[in-house]
Amino acid sequence: MKNCLPALFCVCLCSSLFLLAGCGNPKIDAAGSVKAIYDLYILGDTKGITALGMETEDISAAQETYGNSLRDTIRKNFAESGQQIDEAALEELCAARKEALSKMSATAEVTAESEGKATVVIRTTYFNESSLDEEAFYTARQSAWKMDFPSLEKQQEFLMDAYTQNLIQSYQEVTPSEDTTAITVDCVIHNHIWMPANMSSFGADLAHAVTTPPGTE
């Protein structure tokens, strides 16, 4: 399965966070804002983003948009391989991926601030999603080679089903890294709330950070 988190993360992040609106000076510093975004999209924790001022219905809508986009992308990836993924398996796969991400953790700190601008460094644990995906497919292929099938179509169906189940299990068994990887985020005040200055760049960097070990790009 192609790594679809970065693109989806950017789309949902950009479309939903501008729903935030504050008044007066920011009540939460830039590190708190960045951590709230991390908690929402990586951990599924809504407390921080609620404190920033996003309404419950907007949070639910953002999460639903992300979930639907993820499902559509996975369906498309399977279709490009000439296969369809069972809806029950798709839901199980999405839930397992969400579970894997929820095991991550992060800290954020402001390293510089002046005149409405701030720099935040967020440090997060991670897991190797590409390796996990490749191993799931390799193991499924090895199993398929040991079996006889009446047709190539049946072999391909078995391969994709086995791959999906391997991938689900791998997500469920994810263990966060012992070390962390860091990304630097430039922030500005938007609607009286500290926000990443470049939302697309932040989304891509964060998605990459939680799914790719340093040095394996």
C-alpha cells in the first residue's frame, strides 16, 4: 500500500484548522498549538484542539473527512493492482493504522519567539511504515508461491487478501521507536491563535516524521 498519510494529512489539516477562531492575544503558546494539532491527527486526542477553540462538530467533521479520504485512497491503491478490498477488511485496516499512530508520543517546545512569530521544535516517536508494508507483501507473496491456484486471478486474490491481513497484524503490533525525530515548525498568529506558517509543509513533515525512521528517506 502506498504511503498515503502525508497527502491526506495536508489536505485535512489545511481545510479544517482555519475553522479555528480566537479573540485577543493567544491563550496557548505556539508549542501548545503545534502539540494540539499533533494530538488530533496522530493520536486522535481532541482535548488540545478543543482548548484552541475548535467546535466539537468541526472536529468530528475533520476526522470524518480524513477517514473517508484514507478509505478512498486505499480502495484506489487496490484498484490499481486490479483488486477490490472487502469493506470489512478496509475498516479493520484503517482501525489498525489508527491504533498504530495512537501509540506515538511527542513533546513540543518554543525555541524562539518575537514580533508575532515563533519557532517550535516538536520531537516525536515513530515507526517504519514502508518496512512494515513491504514485509507484509513479501510474506504474503512467499505464501502464495507455496500454493497451487486454478488461475492467476485466484492467486492474485489470495495474495492481496493475505497482504491485507498481514498489514493489519503488523499495524496492531507496532512498537514506537525508543528515540525521537525532530521537526522545526515556523509559526505565526492567525485569528489570535498560533498556527504553523506553512500548513502544507508542516503536514508533510509531521506525517513523514511519524512513519519514517531518520536516515531511511
